[in-house]
Amino acid sequence: GDSVTQMEGPVTLSEEACLTINCTYTATGYPSLFWYVQYPGEGLQLLLKATKADDKGSNKGFEATYRKETTSFHLEKGSVQVSDSAVYFCALTITGGGNKLTFGTGTQLKVEL
Amino acid sequence: DAGITQSPRHKVTETGTPVTLRCHQTENHRYMYWYRQDPGHGLRLIHYSYGVKDTDKGEVSDGYSVSRSKTEDFLLTLESATSSQTSVYFCAIEREIADTQYFGPGTRLTVL
């Protein structure tokens, strides 16, 4: 079946450090890939998405590139802020598969001054 | 803001009691989803709907039922709540033009 694997957290960084959160996937069809962010006490917000190989999604300084050859969609940011502290979820949906999302387990990011 | 509300936002109940959670949308989307969020599992799909009276099971549907009698409302029912159903429940809609799901604020359910 379809699955998403994320790196274990929590990840603790100092402000202005570089961030990479790894995400790999297995899929039975042609997936679209997503990163969602959950701030403390809130619901999930879409951060970025990519729908085909080599697409790059970007938003709020975050980027992720859809790598079909390595089945990966790693989340990156060049300089994190305290306000980026949240839980980040990688997810996929299969085109034409009822659009059900399959999520990774989430990675908690803590950014300190 | 995707125009999704969930009620109640918090609920504490006892084992064996029925519980209904409501998801309401204002944008008239066809697809709606119920997920549960648990530590170490991310979010898992419980049930989804692709139209009025059209629903299907997800990955973790045992112990849950759903109904959709109007486009704007999608109800999740726990017929007889168990402690294993203590969780945070999220509703989502799909904006078809964007092929992307957007989530409500969640309901925290505690079953004692």
C-alpha cells in the first residue's frame, strides 16, 4: 500500500539555522505530495505541494522538490524563525484514487533564540 | 480559511455512550473527510464522502459511522465510545480545482 516515512523528531534548532526534514514515500500510482504544518493547538494548514516529478513547491521560505528517482520530498528552509516551531506532516494522495491523504507521523520542530 | 467548522471543539464522555461530531462547510464542496490524529500515527482516514448520501470507509473505520444528508454537513458517530477512540478528530474538505484538502480546527475527544 501507500506510505510516507518522515524523520523522527523533535528537531531543535537555533534561530537562523538551516532546516531539512526528510520525507520518503512509497506509492502504487502517481502521487501528489504535500507538506502540512500544525501550530500548537491548531488544525493542519497546507504549507506547500507538488503534483509531478521535479516540481518544486514553495511557501513562506519553505521549499520541497518532488524527486521521483529517490521517492523523496524533503522540506527545507534556509533560515528558521522561532515562529516556525510546529509539527510538520508530509503526505501523499494518489491521482484518481479518491484523493485520500496518506500521512507521515509528523516531525516536531522547535526553534530557540 | 476554508470555511470549515467543527463542533464540539472539546468533549469528555464515558465508555459506552454514543457521541456525534459535526463538520460544517460553507463552500459547497463535494468531498469531505474525517481523520483522527494520534501520537506516532500522524493522521489516519476514518471515513469520507463524495456527495450527499455517498460515503465510504477509510483505513480505521471500525467503531465509527458517518452520515451526510446535506452537502454542508458531515457527521461522525461513535455508536458506543471506547477509550481507544480518545483522539483529536479533524474534518477536511477538498477544493477540487486545487486537488487539495483543507482542514477544520479539530475536536478533542476524551473517552473515560
